[in-house]
Amino acid sequence: MSGQSLLVPGELSPHRSVPGAIRRPEYVGKPAPAPYTGPEVQDSETIERMRVAGRIAARAMEEAAKHIAPGVTTDELDRVAHEYMCDHGAYPSTLGYRGFPKSLCASVNEVICHGIPDSTVLRDGDIVNLDVTAYIGGVHGDNNATYLCGDVDEESRLLVERTRESLNRAIKAVRPGRQVNIIGRVIESYAKRFGYGVVRDFTGHGINSSFHSGLIIPHYDSPHHTTVIQPGMTFTIEPMLTLGTHEYDMWDDGWTVVTKDRKRTAQFEHTLVVTDSGAEILTLP
């Protein structure tokens, strides 16, 4: 594995503003979102609005990823995605969600998820996950992907490639009538072939007008998650695989989650809608 030194928190830039004309999610300015009480199955009009939100989120992530290079800060990636979403009439869903201070999550190397963009400078050989969610038309679209920065070692490159494949396999397993635990079963069985850890405490989730609806999509084989998949359900699948343990520590910022053994980790995510025959990805650029 890469011999990179471990990450430490950087300095935060000032709060980025969002044009006043852009609609905010209800949780902005509050300590927590209101509990979601609506259905997990969405009507066709809501799904169409989610396609718009998902497309903007995917393109914003794509734009930010173009800037990944040694010497670039994670805060610069945040700026690019923030401006793209605002320029297209969308609010960056993470900005102000439970007090999160930035417009995307940038999780580098041993950071499993929820890394806060700051003055951290990307180095040759890093891997970096960008997690971007856009809110427009009263709904959210959520996606993430892990990218290579410069010349990345083979072990890390394979981890990234296989984590992407685990998501692809999980999406193919989605069928009406199956239980959601089929998703985690597929991911975990694939990850075990390579000795990877599968993060358990951070999961996929229902998404619609709510950023996190309460529906849980585990990425490991869980007999307890027996919700039956139905056409019209909208949720994310976002496996997090590690080179070592699935256990984690959290930084003092209350957000940044790192592997307990500080080995590298990768993640990929799409927002999906269940169709009569499988699943449609809503977060395609």
C-alpha cells in the first residue's frame, strides 16, 4: 500500500453563499431535518424531478473531479461543485445539513466518508472520494465516486476498481419483490473474495424530498433488513470497502470518519428508482 502520511484536519475557508433565489431544503438553519413521514414509493412526477436533481449532482461531481491533481486543495473541489450547482439552480444538499459546513464531502485515503473540504492539499498517489448531492425542484439527487490522484499504487487502484464493481453488481441485484438485504449480500460476497472490509454503520438510504428518508440499505448481509423492494422506491446504494477492518474512528469535528487501522477505503454511490424489471440510475451525467 502507499506509504503516504496520514491525514490531519486542515483550515476551513469562509462559508460559501447560495443565491437567494435558490430554494433551500427545510433543514437549512436548523440543527436537524424534520422527520420524513411520506412514502418510500414515489409518483412519476417526483421521479422526473429526481432525474433533474440527479443529473445536476452527477455533472457537478464530474466538474469537480476534473480538477483532482497533486497540489489542489479539497476546498477547491468544493468550490467547483458549489458553483456548478448554484449556476444550475440547485442547492448543495450537504451545506447546512446538521451543521455540515461545505457543499460536498471530500474523503481522502483512509477517510471512509464525510470528509470536510478544507486546505488539505492532494498528493500524488492519493485516492479521493467526492460525494455530491443536489437539491432542486423539492427533491435530492445523491452520488459519489472515488478518483485517483496522480500515480496511484496497484493495491489502491484495485480497491477503487472493485468497489465500483460492487456497486454495479448491487444495482443489478435490485428487483421488485426481493428484500433490500439482497443488496448487501451481493456486495459483501464480492468484497470477501479480495479480503476487503465492508463498512456496516454507514449505509445507503431512502431519498426523495427528504435527504435521508429513514429507509436503510445495508451493504453487508443483514438478516434484519427485510423491507421488500417495490417499483417506484427511490434510494441510494453506496458501498464503502476497506483494505483492512470495517471498524472506524471519528475526528473531533464530528463528521470525518476514518478506518480504525488507517488503511485505505473507497466508495461509490448512485441514486436509483426501482422499475418493474430492476433499477434505473438517476445520477447519470
